Amino acid sequence: MKSIKTLIAILIIIAFSGGYLNAQVTKSTVPAAPATEVQTDNPNAPEITFENDLHDYGTIQQNADGSCEFKFKNTGKEPLIITNAKGSCGCTVPTYPKEPITRGETGIIKVHYDTKRIGAFTKTVTITSNAKSATKVLTIKGTVEASESNSDQSSPFKKTLGAPLENVK
């Protein structure tokens, strides 16, 4: 019995020391990847300048049109290419121009928010481009309130914090 405990202890020590040695070798032989993509300092690089980076819907009715637009201008010298626009969740869907925006031209990023859920919301859209600042975050916010025709309990509702319900038997 004592030899089994000794064998288990030796195997545990080997397992931990082997992993430690392997981690040391990996760190010394593999260069670390950069944490973020570094943009070069190109004085002619495009710049994306938005008129507003926040759209406040205020209070809107459930199932209302949740569309808005963010107008921008290329204030740099080279053509601006937007490579991606991603909403922070599935309820926020952006569309962006796929063609290059030349110097001095304007463009529009359209954002559609699905207004089925009732309650306050704040969502973001992350824009990725070849601009000096590779990413730009746009924000939408507002409050969706139940419409008169949809005041039944079958519609999605953002729950507020409160005491848990008691289990009735």
C-alpha cells in the first residue's frame, strides 16, 4: 500500500515538473505575439471622422423602426476602406459601404436595432478600417416601452432586479 502511495506521489511530481519544463521551453523558443495590431505612422493615412458617435433613440415603442445612421467623412489623404462593422449582439445589425471612400468624401453606416425587447438598452457597433485609428466604436441607446397593442405577457421583457418569487404549492 505504501509503495502505491509513493508511486502516485512520484507520478504527480513528474507530471507537474514536466509541464513546468515544457512551459519554460515554449516561452524561451517562441516569440510572443503582439497583443494588438500596431498601425504604422503614415502621414497620408485615411482618417474616419463621424458627425456623432452616439445615437440616443430616447423612448420608443416596442416594434418601432429601430434604424439610425452614422454619417462620417474621410478626412485623411488616402482612400478609407471599412473592412468590418460588428454589432455587440444579434439585435444590433450594421451595414457599411464596401467601396473605398476617397479623400473628402462622406459615407453612412446604417444601424438597425431590433425593438422587440422592452426596457433600456445600450449597444455598440465596432468599425474596423484602414484609418489611423483602426477601430472606432459607435453607440446606440434608448428605452423601448410596451406598445398598447403588445401589452400582453407573450412579448419579450427585460426583467428588473427584485426579490425572487416564492414557490407556491
